[in-house]
Amino acid sequence: MKKLLLLLALPLAFFSCETEQAVKKPNVIFIMTDDHAKKAMSAYEGSVMETPHLDQLASEGVLFDRAYCTNSICGPSRAVVLTGKHSHKNGFMSNHDTFDGDQTSLAKYMQGAGYHTSVIGKWHLVSKPQGFDDYKILLGQGEYYNPRFVSSKGDTSKIEGYATSLITDMAMDVIGEQKAADKPFFMMLHHKAPHRNWMPDSSYLRAYEEKHYDLPDTFFDNYDGREGAKGQDMRVDDMFWSSDMKLPIYEKKGDPGTGGFATANQARNWERAYNDLTPDQKAAWDEYYVPLIEEFYKTKPEGKELAQWMYNRYMNDYTKTVQSVDDNIGRLMSYLKEEGLDKNTLIIYTSDQGFYLGEHGWYDKRYMHEPSFGMPFLVRYPDGIKAGQKSSELVQNLDVAPTILDFVGEPIPEDMQGTSLKTLLTTSEDADWQKSIYYHYYQGTGWHHVPRHNGVATDRYKLMHFYDIDDWQLFDLETDPDEMDNLYGKSGYEEKTLEMKTELKRLIAKYDDDTA
Ligand code: CA
């Protein structure tokens, strides 16, 4: 029947302007948030919050529940998405690096394919964006309130408002312009949220009272048998009291928290951020936080009570910044529907990596453990992908660029190291799909003191190597999903260890990682 319809349609298409319609390239919107944990999206199991708009996006397309990054930190993850290459190949290995914009990239290929290309929101690759016809990027990490944007016209402007909403407004403006110009567009829409220091929009400050969040079972982890987990500074109970907890610091000796970078003058930085709020924003802010601050200094919680108080503070602010993302995804989707662009637009929603919401006592990312190695990954494209699918295949941010090029009918460059997800997305299965994935975290110095490590993950097992301290960790995700029990060196696991080490070597060779 399908064939018959196609045959009937062909002559019509051939002789009319329908030709253009029939081959009209899909638009592409790649939406990436910053540090969005799967546990903060109700499309995933065990979510701590409701995200109705993201859930709807997932139900209208494909949800991947085993999607991972290759290097769990902001800048490097962005470089991987843009190039389809591992960090050691694109050169942006840690946040101390500068992206070499002269190299080939997804944006440049899309531009070459006749697309209008844009990046709106967080960039974080230091060098000037190349391959984009239009950009409006946050300066550096960007601010939640009244952020500064650098535009492709070369100007920097501070815009009053809340980052997540402003970025969405700007994106809709660019989409509107491209619709008017009848040009296919490729947009990278990169939110700052929910990156640290989690400043909620004023509408959410008034929305509801501080909620209680149960500490995860692994919150008081003592890292026994896992040397690589011991030296870090990313525990929730060591957070900065100022910028993270939003407390004024009255003592002269400064912030009691170490916050991952003990020598940072965070109390002063926080004062500056607070003073940057407009009088109206400040009024909404104070209305919520002043009673909390007063109560805290009156009751002065200590020990486990302090840890719970800090966890609640962290989770309340984090989830509220995600709530704004969810609202704005809803706003964007409504806009696309109104404009008739929702069917022929390929939308990918993901985060640059996951995040700890108290697992192992942590916030932040970097480790190859599930909460920060994994990330949400949704794909919606009504004209080309069936709704309501779920995939548990192991996919990575490395696969984004090849996937997008594949969907718009462009060849996938041979030097890209990822694989197109098109077969998985359109047929729900791919018998030849990879059974293991590679990871390499390079930023051993600076913030949070997480030692460098690489590793391999399969459907069930994970092997990590903290090579600077020669610590190996092997986990069975089926019997130990929280990754607490290091099986490396334990009797009975000799064969599995050897198998995983062999697989790690194979992947190092496959991806030509000469830094490993
Ligand atoms: Ca990030």
C-alpha cells in the first residue's frame, strides 16, 4: 500500500512545487542542558520531581535509558557533541583547554548542507564559535539572573531576566526568522540550567515552601575499597555556605564550606551575584531566603542534621532550576506547533552529562559512575520516528553528530568516531549495535580533585582505572546498581576482570587514544 501511494504521488511531485515539499529537509534543534541528572526527570525511573513537558517530549519519540557521555565535564562534552570525536581527538580534554575552532564540526557540515546554523545559550568552549550563521552565547559560565550574552555581531549585552527564559525567547526569535526565510535550520539550544549555583527563577521562589528530600542510601558512603573515590571534594556537606546554600557569611574567616575549591573567595563572589539582582528580583529572593537564613542561624544544625539541611537546600534549588527548563521546553514545543514546525523538526534533548543528587554524598560529576556518566537522552521527530519508543542500547554523546548528519541526508565523515542512531531510532533495533562503551576523564587538577580515569562499560559490568594512583574498580551493575562494592581483585572475578581489561584495550585501540 505504501509503495502504491508513493507511485501515485511521484508524478504529481515531479511536475509541481510539491517537489520541494517532498524533499524538504528536516529542521534540527539540539537542546542541551548543563548537569541535568536523569533522577530529575520523571520520564526516568526514580525521579525526585515531575517534568511534564520533558515527559511528553519523551512519549512522542524515543527515550534512551542507557545514554552516556565520554568525559563527564562541561566543555569537553560540548566539544564531543560538536565534533563527533573523543576528547583526545578534538583536543578539548579538560575545562582548562581552548577549543580549536578551525577543525571540522557538525555546525560546519550543516552550514555546508545549506542549513542556517545557530547556537543560543551556553557555549563554554572559550574560542569564538565557528560554523554558525548566528550566535548569542552566555559569557563564560553565564549568570542565572540578568546574564551577559555575546552575539555573532560582536557585541556583549547584559539582558534583564532569567537565563532559561531568555535563551528560549532568543531561540524562538531565530526559529521565527528562519521560518519566514523558508530556510531549514540547525540550532544548538544550550541552557545554563541546572548548573551550579542553582538560582531558581523568582516565580518558583514563590511557588512552594522548602520541601524535604530523603538522603540517598549511599549518602554517608565511606568509599571503602575505592581509593579513587576518597580524595575528592564534592560532598554536599562540604558545599559553600554562601553561593550553594545562599547563606550570608557573618564570620570574618570566610565560608566554612570547601566547595571543591577551598581557596576560592566564594563569600565575596556570592555577595556580588546577590547584589546583581534588580530591586524586584531581590525582593522576591529575600521573601523566600531570609526566613530560611534566620532559622538556620537560630537553630545552627550540626552533624547529620546539618547534612540533611544542606541536602534539602541543594535539592530545592536544583529542582526549581530544572522546573524552569521544563516549563520552557513546554513553551518551545507550543511555539513549534503553532508555527507548524513540530512535525518536520528533529529534536534531541540531552544534558552535557549527568549529576550527583547526593549519591555517595556527592553533587557534581566527573566520575564514570552511573549518575554522572549517564545523561537523559530523548529524540523526537514525528515525520521520521515512531512515538512511544524506549531503547536500552548503550549510546553516547559521541553519536549525536553522525545521527544528525544521517537524518538530514549528509554523509558521515570518516574521522567521526560516533555512530548514527538512525537505524536504532527508526527500526527500534540494530543487531550490530555496540556492546561496550569507552570513557576517559582528564581533568585531575583544579576543581573537586577527582583523579583522572578511563574505563569501559558493558550492559552489566563496568571497569574503571584511576591510573595516576593505580586504582582499579570493577562493578556489577545488576547486583550492585549503586556501585558500592568494588569487585576488582576479589576471588571469582578473575575471568570477568580479564575480559573487561581486554575490552578496554580494544576500545583504546579502536578510538586511537594515545593518551591512555
Ligand atoms: Ca555540565
